[in-house]
Amino acid sequence: MSSSKVPQSASDTGMTDPVRYPVSASQPIRTKRAFVLVLMTLLVPGSAQLVAGDRRLGRAALRVTLTAWAVVALALLLLLVNRSLLINILSNPAASLAIIVLLAALAVGWTALFINTLRIIRPVLLRPPMRPAVVVSLVFAMVLGSGSLGYAAYLLNVSRNAIGSIFSSGPAIDPVDGRYNFLMMGGDAGEDRTGRRPDSLSVLSVDAETGRTAIISVPRNLQNAQFAEGSPMREIYPEGYNCGDECLINAINTEVTNEHADLYPGVTDPGAQATLEAVSGTLGLTVQAYVLVDMEGFSSLIDAMGGIRIKAGGWVPMSGYFDDYTQTHGKPLGWIPAGEQTLTGEQALWYGRSREYVDDYARIQRQQCVQQAMLRQLDPTTLLAKFEDIANAGTKVVESNISSSQLGSFVNLAIKAKGQDVKRMTIGPPDFDASFSTVPDFDEIHRRVDELLASASGKAEPAAAPGDGIVEPAATGGRLQAAAFRAPAWAPADGAAAQQSPPPSDFTPVTTTPAGEPITEAMLEQLKSEGNEEAIRQLVATNGQCAPL
């Protein structure tokens, strides 16, 4: 007895499913299927394999995808409720390395899924004109997906290296009297120097709860600086740093680095630590950490940010060579005009350095302005867009003893501080007499600092003390020798800018002479060539005025 086999139809075998078996589908369906599989792999990695390929591979990939989504959701939740914890995790050396390896593995795995998707699509079944379009779409999706993960791993590695280079691995610090106090130092480390001699010293005092901030600038020529209790240098200078006219506060760094480094065993930068202790004792507050910026590399950090925006009150010279015999500067290398400006790194460096025709106190006001401009303009958009350049520049110019374990807390605090008014004080004009830094009254300094911080915290407004308040510039002055100008009403009678008060942000930049003639670089160069230094001094007397934009 014989039996005949009845062949199974395509419908019986299920091979009419155009997603899994495209051979039986029409050309338009095959094309649509190809683009849909690419999109599925981009949006839900593993889903294309689950519906049209190796289901086992698809299920495994989907589990990884869902786990990754859960981790991202948790990170977003931490960003909302505990941002500092998230930043601390990302900045932790071990945790960040694990995340980098995981991101790289996910990028490789996602790439493998895209390649597998191309196999599932079977481009040979597509019409010839559609094959390159599908392949290009898949490559674009692969770059968008896998490439983004790989780039994220790269940026996290750049951040990890920068954090390791800049910040310490020491213990965390606690607020003192509810505030964190950071010493900001800017100095040069030339080939002929051992250690940096800070050209600018300022304390950034931040309320630990609200982020309200005060900046206290200490002139580099302050004499008889007091070392804080417990400082090893206090044993050498128990009455203060009073070894003569050369013992200015900015010389402490070099002296300790060259002669007393043994007093600070285990300290990475003894000179910076000793300077911190001197500023602490001088101001009568506990400065917990320092940030030292090498000014020679400062311009690269500004350039990495895309420049900084300021409103300048007066023209600032980019000074040329200095003649020791005549004690005068040569022709300036250039000028930074008054008014709204976007400064390049080199210009910002000169803007914070220049003291030609004015004094250190005008320069200090400009330095404070540059600091505020950097803090204000280093927003998340700028940071993300220029992250690699900023991070690489930071490793070259910044040194700090702040523990990397507290970066999350301090970034969170910086975000709170952003946009709030900043209280400012200078241990010199306009807040103190010009001679005050030579014979400082430390009790008076401590009192004024306490009042400033109370005001910055919103606890009390400082009471006006004799000599406090705004020092009005003199209304008259001498005549310009060569140009027959009357002295500007904004210029002090003695030609020194030191006695001017810190201007409000709505000050009007001085861009013309009293006669209404525009001040130009050519005019200033002409006065310089005629040797009319006094005329230039009066025209640029307001260049300490500055506001960040």
C-alpha cells in the first residue's frame, strides 16, 4: 500500500511573514522592513533581532537595554534629588573607570547589533538603488548610537584624568561657621623661579547652605602678614611676616618652597599651604583649601571657554617692556578698549595683570571681575560644548588641594551661587586707606571681614564705620600737558585710581575725553610717543571699573 506526500504550502510553514522571511515580500515591503529594522536597533537595541533574527540574541540584548535604561533613569533621579552624590560617583576614580569600561562595552555591543541587523536586512534582496540608502542610514544610526556611547566614555576618561591631575585624594573638609573659604591664587612659575610668586590673592567665601558668596582680595604687597595658629611658620615669625620691606605676603610662597619645605612633610605644595595659613591669620578666618592658577597658562583656559564677556570702565594697556633705568614702560603691545568686550585668553591675562598708569588696587578690581565673569559664563552649555578643551587646559594651569571626593558638593554649591549677588572687599583702596597694607590693623581687618560675611550670609547688614563707604572721586584735577584737555571729572585729583570706589554694574564706560573726542588707540599711542604719561594716566584712570556680562 503506498501513500503520497502532500507538499506543505508557504502558509503552512509560516514563511509568508515578511518581517522574518523577506523573500516572499514585495520590493516596497522589503525596503520598508529594512528601514524599520535600522530604526528599531537604534531606539530599542535587540528588538530587531527578536522579531526578525536570532531571538536568543534579541532577548539578551533587550535585557541589557532595559537594564541600561533603568540605570539612566536612576541617574536622572539622582540629578534631581541628590546631584552631589551623582557627581561624586562620576568623579570617583574606581567608579568612573568602571563606567568607562561599561560604556565602551555597550558601544561595542551596540555596533555588533547594527552589523547583525544589516545581515538580517539582506541588502541583496533590495532593489539596487535602495541598497546604498539603507547602508548609509544604518551607518548613520550606528554612529549616532554606538558613537555617542564611545564619545561619552572618552569624555569621562578626559574628566577622570583632569580630576586626578588637579585635585587631591586627601580627606574632605567641613565648613567653618557655616562657610567654605577657598584661597584663589594667580601666579607665575618661570624658569628662574622655584615655586610660584602669587600676583593675586583672594578668598572666595561661600555659605555652605545658600551658596551666597563674598570675595576678599588681599594685595600682594601686604606687610607683616599673620600666620594662623598651628602654622609651622608661626614659630619662625611669631609676630608676623616682618623681616623687612621685602617680606610681602606674596613672597611667602617662594621663601617656604626654597627654605622651609621641611616644615611641611607630606604636603604637595608647601609654599601654597604656607600662603594659605598667612591669609587665614591675616583675615581672621579659617581658609580650608586653595586653588592655584598658573597665569602663564591662564589664557588657554579662557580660550577654551570661548573668551569671557565684560564691560570695561576704561582703556587698559597690554604693557610692553619695562625700562629699569627710567622706571617707565615702553610702547604698549596693544590696548583693551573701554566698553563691552569679549576678551580672548591673552587679553584676559593682560586685563588682570596690567597696572601701568594705575595701581595694584585697580588691577585687583579687574581680577575680581575676571573671576566673576569666568564663574558666570562657565555654564552647562559652555562646559558641555567645550568640555575636552576646558578639561585639558585645566590640567595645565590649575592646582588645588581640594579633595576630589567633594567635587559633587562643591559643584552643587557653585550652581546655588550662580546668579546671586557677590559681596566684595579689598584690604586696601577703596575699602581701606592706600597706606593700610604697609601698616595693617589686623583687628580692624577681622572686624570688617566679620561684617562682610554676615552681610553675605544675609544675617546682618554691616554698620557703616568711620572711613567706610564710598570714596567719591575728586571733581577736579590738573590739565593735560600736551592736548590742552581739562582733567576728567572722574579722575582723582592726584591722578591715582586707588581712591575710587568699586563701581556698580551700571557704570558708564569712559570712551571720550572731557571735550567729547573719542578715545582711540591712535590717540593713546600719540600721547605715549610725546612722553605725556600724565595725560594717558588721566584718560585711563577708570580702568579698574569692570562688570561681568
